[in-house]
Amino acid sequence: MRLIARIARAAALAAAAAGIAAGAAAQDENGVPVPSAPAQLAGTLAKVRQSGSIALGYRESSIPFSYLGPRGEPIGYSVELCKALVSSIETAIHRDLSIRWVPVTSDNRIEAVASGRVDVECGSTTANLERRKQAAFSPIVFVAGTKVMVKKGSPIRDFRDLAGKTVAVTAGTTNEQALRRLSEKFRLGIRLAVTRDHAEGFARVAAGEADAFATDDVLLYGLIAENKGKGAFQVVGDYLSYDPYGLMFRKDDPQFAQVVKDSFQALAADGEIERQYKRWFLARLPSGTSLDLPMSPQLETILQTMALKPE
């Protein structure tokens, strides 16, 4: 309840600052301004208030960020952060919302957000400059980078060893772009096997149909753990790209962007993001396995900065 109250207060402040309410703002029991009536909503906030529901995009195999759990429901680190964000949105619009879960892939996720089919994408999406031209992002919630996974005993140790090899990559990812650039720059002649999702990329290597699978290192560790592949597969080489993750939503929506920003500030200040990190990266996953992946110094610094209240 302490977390929800903190997020609610942040969302209320955001709503007031964005001019969501008409007339003078009331105050809650803590003296925090609360919009008197959601009379001037726009963009996503107006859409979800009118419909009473919000569409959240999820991935089926982005372990441990966003994937299907044992009962077929979306679970993961990003999914939990999205649920917390929905609580903030409910406070901002003075209405409870039902969540409608929408499956998305690496290839269609940006279009799903831009078209309005999905209001927030809760996955493992890199918030780079190119994508910011098409969508908006929450503050950074994870820092990853492209690496390659191979079977144990493979002679592949770094990107130069990929010359002439078949490498699986997931369609529509920064990893696919990184491998194409790398192959062209160093004339490696890499044969890219473009797959629908990360699970298929892993399966290609497991079946011997690809020599390696290239995606974000944390996703590789997640796939290995979830498929009980420790000892059979290994992640090798240096980072081939820098990939900071954020939750994705529509551009040019200042009211919604303010609620997102203030909600994540509250989540970081409360320590909830760190608690969710420990739950999904250090503790046992529902499958019984664990990634045992401590938080990086980069992410620690990002969360410390995120927690600071604006002047």
C-alpha cells in the first residue's frame, strides 16, 4: 500500500502540473494537490478513461522481462513495472482500469504502439535515438548489450569467429542491425537467420541449424536458465552494441509522458524498481531457475538519479 500511495501522489502531481483538472485542485490527506475533476484529459489518458481499459503489449519469450508464465499469463520485470504504472494512471484519471494484454513481437511492437493498438509496451525494447523518432520511452529500467550464444565447445569466441557462419537474430531488433553492420564493416560474410522471436533463435542453435544466436546478453542468460541449458550453452565475446531498455508509449503526448516520468521517479525513490530487479534477476523464477545476475553499476547510477525529485 505504501508503494501505491506514493505512486498515486506522484501521478496526482503530474496530472495537476499538466493541467488535467479544471478549477482549483483539492488536497489529499497528506496535503498533496489532487485534480478536482479529470475534465481536460487528452491523448492516452483521455482514451483509457473513456474506455475503462488500457492495452499493454507483452512479449512471449523475453525472459525475465516479459514472457508467458506457467499458467499462460504475462509475467516478468517489465510486466510488473507496467502494472505499477497503471496504478498511477488510474489515480491521474480518477477511474479504475482493466488491463487488456496484447502480444507483440520485436518486428511489430513499434507499429502496435504508434497505431494505438497498444498503449504501453512492456517488453525489452532498446530506447535509442532512431526509435525515439517513432515512439516515446519511460526512464531507463535496464542496460544490456548484444552478445552471442553458442553451444559449449564451439570454436566461436568473438565476432571475428562469426565469419562465414550462420547466426540467428530476431527480426526487428537492434541486434539484427548490429550484426548486419558488423558483417559489412569487417567483410565477415555472416549468414543471418532471421527468426520471429528469441525462443526460435535459441532453438535454432540447440538444433544445430545456426552456429550462434545474437541478442541482448541478459535475454541469452534468461533463455539458457529457462531452458535448463547451463553447461550446454555459453555467452561469449565482447558487447557488440549498447542497449538501454525503457517501456514504450506514443509520442507527442505530454500529459501521459508526465505521469510516466513522475511514476518512475516514485518507483525508484521507494526502492520498488530495485525490489523487482532482485525478484526477477537474483531470486528463483517461476520455473525454479535463477539468472543470478547482480545489478550493473550503470543501472545502479541510473536508478539513483531517477529517484531524485526535480528541483
